Amino acid sequence: MQILFRQDWGPMQDLGVKLGTPLLAANGMFLLIGGFAAIIAIIVVLAVISRYARLWIQSVTTGAGISIFDLIRMSLRKVNPNVILRSKIMATKAGLDGDEELTTKALEAHYLAGGNVPLVIRSLIAARKAKIVTLGFKQATAIDLAGRNVLEAVQTSVYPRVIDCPARDSKRATLDAVAKNGIQLKVRARVTVRANLDQLIGGATEETIVARVGEGIVSAIGSADTHAHVLENPDTITKAVLSRKLDSQTAFEIVSIDIADIDVGDNIGARLQADQAEADTRVARAQAEGRRAMAVSAEQEEFAKIEENRSHLVEAEAEVPRAMAEAFRSGKLGILDYYKMKNVQADTDMRSSIANVGGRGN
């Protein structure tokens, strides 16, 4: 039995040796792969920590309240964590952390919408420091997404802006208007405006302000009785313009309108009267020429009638000899009657000639 056991165990032992070698090799391979995976994981963790550790330390030391996981999630959502962190640090240091609307998610949403997050934060800080402008985070982001420079709007609210009327790049250097007496006045004005944050979205721009102020100045001068009254009281122009509320539905609030310069131009009324007189003269000449032409045509018609009557006379005189010849043949006219008629004609011709000679002598 012992011999048999040894004989049987020998082959089994050889089989175990043959099977154990591949198992040991597989275990070594698994250990090697696990080691590489652990090394790669450590490298990734170290890379992530090295990338976001500085930002996380800044967040912790400044009290921004952004964790390292939030920074990682920002990168995964294609949000620049540097921009969000700097903006949050500015807001925290400026005392804006008390605003419930100003959260990290709100900053990320505004960044993803294409907004300028640092500009919005700077505008909120400027509005808070000024203490005369009320601006919320949602309103600031709405203004920014509307394409307006929200920081410039806040600055314009704090420090009013002066607009030239007409604009400096305009083709006309002055606003020209004519008073009721016909004298032209050339005016240059300056409009002081303050940004109206409530109407900044959808409100008209400064071009509308310039156009409305120009229209008001022209209307005010045109309603004046004389140009001298306007020159003596330029404030009448500004009062008339300000009373019309020209800043309605615009992004600005008009603070004041000042007349920078006013000059006397041409006498437009006299020029218009001269042009009207010249036009009236031309009309009168045309009418007179028409009447003369009608008189000439009427005269020609009378001449034609005279010639027509003269032709009838010649025709009638041509019938006289025929009638006399017929009277001679019929015996109704004798020779003595004929000579008497000739004597009457000769006497008539003599009297006519004497009258003509006397008339020329006189």
C-alpha cells in the first residue's frame, strides 16, 4: 500500500507543480496591473490637487466658500474656475456675500450664458460704494446680457455725462432755427444726462436724446416772437425743452440742458419775402404776356374782319358799273343823270381833298 501510494502521489505531485506555475504567474500579473493602476490614480489625484489646490487655498483663506469639488465640477461643465473664484472673492471682500441672489451657481449660470461675470461684480461693488444707486445682481446680469456696459451705466449714474447737441461728429456744427420775425439763430447746446438703470434695457440711446433736444430747441426758437427775446433770455429755450420730458423711454435721465453758444444767422424772412416777390413778379409778367398775346390775336382778328369787309366793299363796288349798264339798257338812267352823278362824285372828291389838306395844315 505504501508503494502504491507513493506511486500514485508522484504523478499528482508533478501535476500540482505544473498547475501552480501558471497560477503564480497570473497572480503576479494582477498585482503588477493593480500597482500600475494605483500609481496612475495617485498621479491623477496629485495632478488634480496641484491644479486646484492653489484655488482651493485662496477660497478657504478669503472665505469665498467654494470647495475643491466645486472647482472640479466647474471644469467639467466648461466653466473657468479662475474667473468664478476671483469674482466670488471680489464680492466677498466688498461685502456683497450677504446678497442671497449672488451665489456660486448664479455666477456659473451667468458665465455659461455668455455674460461678463467680473464686470457685473465690479458694477455691483461700484453701486454699493456710491450709495446713491440701487442695483441688484439679477438686474445687473440682465443689463449685461442685453449688451449694455453695466459698469459704465453705474459710473454714468454716479458721474453724469455731458452730450453735445449736435454731436461732434455731425455734419452740421450748429442747430439752426428761425424766429417769427424771420431771423435765423444758430445754437449749440450741452445736455447733462444720468443713466437710468430701470430703463437701460430697451431704452433709447443718446442719439435719441440728441434728436429730441434738437427738435425741442428748434421748436422753442420758432415759437419766439423775435430773435432778440431769445438772445436776451436763453433760459427760455432750456425751460421749454425740459418741460417736454424728452428723456421718456430712454436709458438716460436729463439733468440739465445748457446753451453753450448762440449766434445770429441770416435774415431768412427777408430772403423768403424777396424770393416771393420775385416769384410774384414772374407770375405777373407771365400773366401780362398772356394778356398781350390775347390782345395781339384780337387785333389780328379785327384786321382780318376789316380786310373781309373791304373785300365785300370791292365786290359791291364792282356791281355798280354792272347796275349802271343795266340801267342804261333798260332806260332807267339817262345821260343827263349820269353826268349829274359824276359831278356829285367830283364835288365829293374835291371836298375830301380840301379837308385832307386843311387837316395836314392844322
